[in-house]
Amino acid sequence: MKVNNIKDIEGFFNVVSKCTGRVELITGEGDRLNLKSKLTQYVALANVFSNGTIPELEIVASEKEDIDRLIAFMLNN
């Protein structure tokens, strides 16, 4: 799924850390990075951070409840 305009970056990563399954960031080259890893989170921020928002990320979650959790966050923020 593609997520756009994440303004509450800390809240987003808090939701990711609560996910039970794998949550992966898909890079422009097609690589999959574990988004629950703090190192990957810092790399993601360094690569796409712009004006206090993350403009777009493509992520894959392995568990349905994690997808629901991420969608709920995006709808409420």
C-alpha cells in the first residue's frame, strides 16, 4: 500500500512498532526493508523527510490486523 503525507511521523512509527507481523518499506529499487527496525526508520527518515512530513512511502504489512491498524492511523491523522 502507498501512504501519503505522513505528518505525525512519531505516531506512524509507534503504530508500526505495535504491529505483530512484518511491516516492510519498499524502496524505489524494489528492495524490502524491515520498517520495524530502528535503523531502517532512521534511513527512511533521512531519505524521504521533507518539511516535517513524509510525502510518500510504499509499505507492505504481512498481517491483516496490521494493515487495518495502519489504515486506521492514516484515516485519523
